Amino acid sequence: MSTQPFLLEFWDYLAIVVFFGVLAVVGYRSGRGEQVSSVEYFLAGKKLPWYVVGGSFIASCVSSEHFIGMVGSAVVFGVCVSMLDWMNVAAFSLLIWVFIPFLLAAKVFTTPEYLELRFNSLLRQIFAIVTVISNVVAFLAAVLYGGALALQNLFGWNLWFAIIALGIISGMWAIYGGLSSVAWTDLFTVAVMILGGLAVTVFGLYALAGEEGTLLDGFRTMIERNQATTGVWAEAVQSNSQNLAGQDTYNRLSVFQPATHPIVPTISLATFIFSVSIWFNVLNQFMIQRVLGAKNDYHARMGIVFAGWIKVFLPLITVLPGMILFALHPEILLGPWEEVKPAADTGYVQMIQSLVPVGLRGLLLAALFGAIQSTVNSVLNSTSTIVTLDIYKRMFRPASSDRHLVQVGVISSIVILAFSIFLGGLVGKLGGSLFEYIQSLYAFFAPPFAAVFVLGILWRRINGVGALTAVVSGFSLGIAIKLYMVFATETPPWLAPYANQASINWLFCMVVCIGVSLLTSPPKAEQVTDQLIFNWRKMNILGDLGDRWYTSVLTWWGLFVAMILALLVLFSGFVL
């Protein structure tokens, strides 16, 4: 691939300046006066409309690991990487129909607070501390490193300087205006991300089509080359089929993969949904916080439906470029395996270099750094919320004034950002794929809490003792699996994928939580009210769905589910 110096001209710089200028206006206006109370600062005054909830929800989870890492994984593994977006249909559906009603009815600021109401204060504190650690290590540090790596590849910047600059620029609106600034700047950012990301995809398809070809010609060429039946494309896949999926053949156009697949083994998808996906989309404070800040149940639910529709099309900008890059440069997969994934991680930046004309590169850089900015803002705001309300107030100063809590939130944001910048400089020393590094951390943190949360909200017999035992034993099992994989002389190939490890841990935690709960006393009456758990007799989840069929949550959710199912059939390995 081309590695010529990255050139920007006047219109590129103008696009970047305009982007950050508009971002500053949106951040300032939406965050003005938000430090007057904790409800305003941490939950945007509970006044976010559905389109802001949904746009911010997506902007929070799309960052450098998507534009850098997910594109790189698509270069290596093909369309199956889309499952990490499409399989969210299950978690989003549960969030819409089961979890949102209870999280909003409980009137909580944070998910750890809900866990205290449902179980006990010790589980709340453990979850709060683990959330802070995972936010800093798995999100902030990795996102800052990914963005800085792009700057280094683009302009030759020093990595540490790039990390520090990104951290300061990205985090300032979360510190200034709290969730309101974060959510509204996210909405603007996600629009730029989609526009810029689609531009890369379009130029890539035209490059495949040739001078006289159309966009459709380019798509057909991409599909044909990703089938890898002839030429260097077949050679590239065949030479790495064992590394790709642990078997002699590999289908790049199928979303369904064997149990030995490193990223999306099909056998683990169901449990992966109920472990990592539930934890990421529901329990994860930096995702759910904009839902807690929604105007009401309708705006919270419709916001997630809107986010779901964006997820349907997100692979157009996060997976399709990787498949295009493989079609253009299959030689990426012909190098030593340990060099394949790091090389693929640079693919998105090199696509901008080689395919996008001068004049539009500024928009794409704005999209890339907008993605970084939105995630850093969101994680920083949510982490400071948990530090302030679940750790500082709960453990040290329960009688703190509302104004004091906001001040602590601002200070904790600055400290967290500084520490994340430091850790960001160390991520690159771990080696391997950035995207897989983040996903493997998810698979470690998620299963214990996801298991007790799902059981706790659906079954009133689950108690705090069972939940606490499951969490402690789940983390112990997770550590034991990691140590076994490191020190054992020979390990079964199906245990290597992090999705399989997460599934085993989740099932183990489910059994432990149920068993211990049934062997100990039932929870107290105030821990199993209709505001905290699902009432199977009343079905207390069907209110506030919209006034007309065309504004109904049910209508748009049903279409969203149908679209995902159609895509799964199309890329099942039998149609294309």
C-alpha cells in the first residue's frame, strides 16, 4: 500500500477548523449553566430528546477502535466482524422492553445505585470500582492510544504528544458542561462520522470499479474478491485459514463462524449477547447515562430504537472499508501472522492517504477525531459520575451538598483524564490488534455482572448473597482461565476465543447465582418491588410507546429487527 506523506491543503484545514468551531459552539451552548446541580451536570437535567439519546448512544461507542481496529479486523476476518454491531439487536431489544422501564422507575443516577436497591451496598461498591477501572483501562486509554496512533501514521507526530493533545481537546467539554454538553456534541459528531465514513467507502468502491466503472461495479468486485476463490486473494486466505478460524477453509462472506474463530464464534453468540453485550449496552454507565437523562420512557426507548437503526448501517463505514482494503491489497494477509493484524490496523489511515482526494481529507480527519472526542467525553463524564456519587459520596461524605458534588465531578474528571493519558502511552507495548485488545477486556469484566443483573431483574428469588458470590467467583474463574491460557503447555483451541471464555464464565455465574440464592434467604420485600424487577403477571413494560403507529416504538423496533434478520440471511454464507 501507498505510504506517501499525508498532505492537507487549504480546504482540508478549513473543514477541520469548521468542525471544531461548530463543536465548540454546541458544547458551550448546551453546557452553559449545567454546573448548578448534580441532576443538570450528571443527567443533563433529564431533558434529552430521543434523537439526542440515540445519536449520543452510538457516538459514545464508535471511536478509534472502530475506525482503526474494527476496519483492521475486517481486513483480516471479513464480514463476520459486522456481528459485533448486528447482534446488538438482542441487547437493544431487552433494553427497550425490559431494562429501561425499571432503570427509569428506580430514579437512579447510576447503574451501581440500581444494584444497591436490588441487592446490597457491597455489590454496588464492587461494581462501581470495577467500572472505573474498566472505563480507564478498556476505554479511555485504548481510545487515546488508537487516535494517537492515527496521528503518528498520518503526520509523524510523537505518540506521547499526540495522546496528551487528544486527551485535553477531547475531554474539555465533559469537564465544562457535563452530560448535556457530551450528548449534544455527540449528536453533531455522529452525523460527521457517518458522512465522513461513507465517503471513504464510496471512494474505495470506485477504486475497485476502475475508471469507467460504477459504484455497483465496485461492490460486485469487492464481493468477488472477498469470496477468495481465485488469484492472490485465494492464496492469502488459504495460507492463513488455520489462523483465521482453526480449520482448513475460511468463508470471508459469512457472519457465522466456527467455535475456534478468534472474534465471533457462532456457538458463543447467544451467551455473548447476554454477557458482554448486556454489560456494554445496559450496565455500562457511559452508555446508559444518556438513557437515564432522557425526558421520559418514550424518549429513552425511541432513542435506543434510533441507535439500533444506526447499528444496522454502521458496518458500511466500519467493516466495508476493511473488505475493500482486502480486495485492493490481499498481500496484507501474506506476511507473518504476528505482523498481519498490526499492519491491518493501519489500513483505514492508508485508505484515506491513497484513495481520498485532497480537499475531502479534512472532513475524514474530523470524522475520525470526532469519534475519539465523543467516546472520551462520554467515558470521562460517566466515570466521574460514578467516582463522585458511588464512591466519594457513598463512602466518604454522604452529607455533601449538591454544589460540592458537582465540584468533585469536575476535579475527578481532570484526574481521571490525566491518568488515562498516562496509560494510553503504554497500550501499544501490549502488541496485537487494538480492537481485539478492547474486546478481550470486555469479555473479562462483563460476564459476572451481566449474569446477576439479568437474573436480578427477571426473577425475584435472586438475592444479594447469590449475586455477590457469583461476581466474586466469576472474576476468580476469569483470572484462572487467563492464567491457564498463559502457562499451560497445550490448550484446547475452542478456549482461545475471548467470546468463548466470556460464555463459559457467564454460564458459570448464572449457575452460582441461582444455586446460592436458592440455598439462602429470599430478598427483602423492598428489594423486589415492581419498580425494580419484572412483574410477570402485570407485564409492566408496555406503557408510553407513542401516540400513533408511525411514531410508535413498537413499529420502528419491529422494522429494525426485521432488517437485522434479513442481513443475517444475506450474509449467512449461502446467499453470497
